[in-house]
Amino acid sequence: MRPRPGGTYPIPIMTRRTSRVLEKTLRTDGLLALLALASLTSASQATTISVNNRWPDGEPPSAAIDGFAGKYLNFEGANTGILVTPAKGSTVANSIKLWAADDDSGRDPAFYQVFGTNKVLSGTTFDSEDFTLVSQGMVSLPTLRSNPGTTPLDESRSWTKAFENTQAYTSYLVVFPAVRGASTTMMQVGEIQLGSADGGIFAPGDTVRGVEAERTIVHFSGPKTVAPAGEETSSFGIMFIPDTQFYSRYAAPAGGNQFAARFGSNPYEVQTEWIAKFANQLQIPMAIHLGDVVDRAGTPGEWDHASLAMKTLDDADYPYSILAGNHDVMNGGQWSNERNLASEPFPARFPLSRAQQQSTFRGMSADGFNQYHIFEFQGQQFMHLAVSWNADLASVAWAQQVIDTHPTLPVILSTHDYLAVDSDGVTARSSSFGDYMWENLVKKNDQIFMGIGGHNHGSAHRIRKNDFGNDVLEVVVDYQMAYQGGNGYLRLCEFDLKSNVIRSMSFSPWVPVKPDESLNEFDIAVMDDTSNEYEVQMNFAQRFAGFAPNFIAGTINRNEPLIETVRDMILD
């Protein structure tokens, strides 16, 4: 990204506030649950809700509704919660509010579900068919911790979400299918409250049970429950993380911790938390960062924040690649062979030892700026090449050697600056470094079927013919100059090997967890304009025939396109 006049990069602060855009409210006739999102082709199944008695003596379920900051902790972690029968009787819930516990933010709920029932409850085991989904979505509790024990609740340690509901229930189930920390085995929360038009629903003394649900990720029984004929497919996704430079800058202490102060969360952290929680289950084999990890390479605090955000993926054992953009090097005007490696922060923050933790990682160039990965989908291997900013010809030769060593693998290439957007804001045009990569690497390697980059603000794509007469999909995606430095947008590309199409969509996992009062017309959770959501036809077996004649599509693994599943998750 090139600086504005004066060299500053302020986060745009919008003053107009409107209601949430594109909010969906979906309902089910019962708790229709799946073992995991990876099993989307399975029929929806009921589950058992049971009292699990897995909490310490001093931190029982009743602590979640006692009006004090003392916490409820469940040793079983995800899929636990509370089942409450309020003394006030039948109520209509239209909001949920949570307070943080006193320690370890990794145990915080990351996703919630609220169910209601009018059945008289008894015993310790309950049938999910008696419950109706009222609301669900992501949670973003502040990382600030509450005080322990019988101390007053602190509003600065809370998170609230309003939702639409007109049905009254006599009991409510609140369950948390995911927690924030990837490696934790516990769930904890300081307080849980459902709200109605008449105020809070839960009160000290209400009948409350600590429960665990065997399966809690709901597959909606709305229009997507039974896939239309022809929707079944075999596909995988790749998650692309566009320029995060402003997230790193303005979440760092030197940038004023602006995101946490205003929204209670940081977009970069929410992005990686969402990926860590859901990508594996959605059969998205890896994430790819497109560079400009930070805004000012010489500011350690920005690297601290970026490293912390990516550590979420490390801790989840979820593979990713990362490359350097022009803001990630000490001198963006230098070619890679001109750098003083001892003073460069990128290879120090993302060294070989860190890359080797990734299950897909296969190698790195000697300077530490370029890497390659091999991932697999249903027995078919694919290669990903990540080439950093201003890679010199020796770096390109390294990439060529990697391709030559794996002559049968289809290749997705990422580099920071691969394509640009014309002045109309929608038309793709060449960039100088992208053309350099095309001439020296892409066009003469039939294995490269896709090239993608960030750097140039906007979203566009085009098809280009290589020396073999075959299509190469070229993509640019970069939201750094949009609202809030990008508003947490990720790019998902779905490779549908049965339907022979590449689908793309951009969505923000951050928008749904921002406080309702902060939302305005720019907070669009899924961008569905033709620049951001599109399909490109590609007959994969035919396209790969010259180097992988035995390529096959694989077996059916979904009952709807991946992007539709993700759209429903985000918009609910």
C-alpha cells in the first residue's frame, strides 16, 4: 500500500449509525445438530442434552446467574452451558449478554446458541426435539478480566447481542459450541443473562442446571437443510487473509489500541479465531496471508500484535502460509537480494522454526522470505507457493526449482502485488511486479492455475492464457483503505471439483461480533457485489491434463456449496 499525502494512515471514523445490514434470523423446529460441520452431507440428527456435574465446588452453574462477577466453569469446555427455568415464568427473550470471567480469556465462549422450550423439565437428560433455536452467533468478550468472587458486574467486561424473537418460553438453554482458546479444555463465563422487553430474564434462585450437549453446531432446517437436486458436490476451500497492516497498527499500544477501545475486540484476532474454530470442519485445508502483515516494519508493537493473531492458528495446529509485503520490509524499494537480513523483522517473527509447525509446510528459501506448502484433498495433492515482496530472480529460480521437483501438482501462487484494479474500481489491470512474475514464472509453468495478491486496494479478477493455451485465474483482493482498515474481511475461494467452478466470496467474521450500537451502513457482513462474489468456470481434469492426467474430482462431501454454508453462518 502506498501512503497518502503526509504519510499517515488514519482509520476512517464514520459518524452515521443505522441498523444492522443484511441481518438474517433463521429458526429450526428442533435442535437439528451435526457431529461437526465437516459432516454437512449427513442428515440432521437430534442430540442429547445432559447435566454433566463437571464444575468445581466454588464455580457452579448458579454462579452464572447470581448477579455477581464470580464465574461458572465447566471442565468439559466447548458444547457446555446452562439450562434455566426462570421463576418469573414464560418470557420472550430478545437479547443475550455475557460477562468475562476472572482469568484465562482462552476459556471464554466464542460461539453461542440460545434454545427455548415450553416442556416441563425433570431429571438430568433432555431430548433436543423439545427445544427450538432462538438465536446463535459468534461471541467477542473483552480480553479484560473481571474481578473474582461476589464483586459487582463490570459493564466494561461484558458483551451483548440483540436478536429477533416473538415466541415465549418457560425454560432456556444457553450453550457454547466453541471457546476462544484452541487448546483449552474448559469453558468459563462470569455471568449469563437473557433480556426481554421487561428486563433481565434470569435471576438468582432460578432453577439452573449445568449441561453438556453432545452435538451443538446447528445445520438450519430452513431452505438449506435439504439441498436442491444437483447441489451435492465435492469441493474444498482456501482462506485468504488480505492486508492486515492497519489492524496491526491501530491495535498496538503505539496506535492507541483503537479497535479494542471502541469495539471491544480486534479484527485481526477475530479473523484468526474464526479460522481456527471453523476452517478444518468446513474442509478448508489452509489459510494464506497475502502480505502487509504490519504497517510500519520498524515498530515492534505492530509485530507483537500480528504475531499474537497468527499464534491463534499455531495453537490450533491449523496450517497457514505468510509472506512479506512492502510494509513488512525495512526498505520497500529494495529487491530481496539487497536486504540486510540481520535487520529484517519478517524472517525473525516468522522464522523457519515457526513455519515447520505447519503440517502443510515443505520448504523455505534461504533468505526466509518465500515458502511452499503441499496440502491434500481426498487424495489429490495441491501445491501453494508464497513469494514475498520484490522477489529477485534468484528467488524466482527457487520457486521454479520447487515446481520442477513436484511436476504433477497443481499450483496456487500468492505474492503481495500480483494484480491491480483500474480507476473504475472493478476492472482488473496488470501491475508491474505481477507482469514480472508472469513473464518469469507463471506463463511458462502450466501447473500454476491461479495467482493472487493484495497491495492494490479493491477486488478484481481476470483470466489470462499461459504459454500452453490454458487459463490462469488472476485475483487481487485488498480492503485496507475501506472502513476500519478493512473491517475484518476475509476472502474464501471454493474449488468445486465436481461442478468445475471456482467460487469466491468476501465476508467479515468481525462485523457480527461488533457491539450493535457501533454498527452503521458500512458494516456489511458479506459483500455480494460482482467484484467480490463470483464464479469462474474451470474444468479441473481438463486443465490439469498436461501434467496430472490421473486427476479425479473425488467423492461427494457437501450437500450445498461451501460459500452458502459460510454465508449462513455469518449472516445468522
